Amino acid sequence: MAKRAKKRNSAARRPSRPQKKLSDLFHETLKDIYFTENKIIKTLPKMAKAAQSKELAAAFNKHLRETQGQVKRLDRVFRIIGKPARGKPCEAINGIADEGAEIMKEFRGMPALDAGLIAAAQAVEHYEISRYGTLRTWAEQLGMSDAARLLQETLDEEEATDKTLTELATSVINLQAEQEQAEAA
């Protein structure tokens, strides 16, 4: 009994941290996706250059232009919440980007390179879809309808890019990677 009382007393003496709210979490997650988008702007040109398929390179270049617009939308969301547009390093996207770089290195010139590039790009897209869906929902709950609309626009683009990549993979890229491998055997 005395130990419990001691714990309660020591806990009561600790300075209390300010309570974080949904708006704080929204801001932190916004900084995360801002970092992510800027990382992608640096990575997509490398992926487009590495792609063996002209269609895949074109898809990466199209998404690069979209991503630049997405950063501008994020700048607007930061203005809506009255905070500076700043990213915070995101280990998740750094890890996904490292995996993509590894694929580009290990599969360079190989039949399965483009399939690997699509897989890496879709890992990024799925991360972004998750983040944007969450941010949009939080913006709605926080009464920020303009921010929610901007985030939904980006979410729609990310979902369309994911769909394009799936179509490229299933209609051309994966089949070519498998056929070239079978022909080489």
C-alpha cells in the first residue's frame, strides 16, 4: 500500500505536459507528408530514368508534376492552420525509398526491374493514401472544410496513380518480366 501511495505522490509532483489534441496530431502528420512529398520529388526522376518501359517512365514523370502540385496544396493547408510549411523526417518513407534504390541497383538491366520499380512506387502510394485519408478525415472533424477539400484532391490523385501503376503492372510490365525470363532459360 505504501508503494502505491509513493507512486501517486511522485507522479503528482512531476510537471505535467501540455495536453496534445487532434489539431496537434494533424499538424505533426501534415509535416510528415510534406517531408514525404518533397522526398518523392527527389526520387521520381531517378525512377523515371531507371525505368526500361517508356510507359512507366511517362507515368513517373506525370506523377512528378502532380507531386509538385500536391506540395503547393500542402503549402495552402499549412496556411489554413497558420503554421509554417515544414517537413519532419519520416523514417517510414526513408525506408521505402531505400528499398526502391536497392531495387534500382540490384535489378538494373534485368527483366524484372520495372516490376520492382512499380512495387516500390506502390509502397509509396499506399503510404500516401493512408496519410491523406487520415488527414482529410481529421480536417473534416476539425471543421477545416477547405483543408479537407485540398487533401481529398491529393488523395484522388494518389489513388489514380496507384490504379495506373496496377494497370501497367498487370497488362504489360509483369508479363514482360516473366516472358523475358522464360526466353532466357
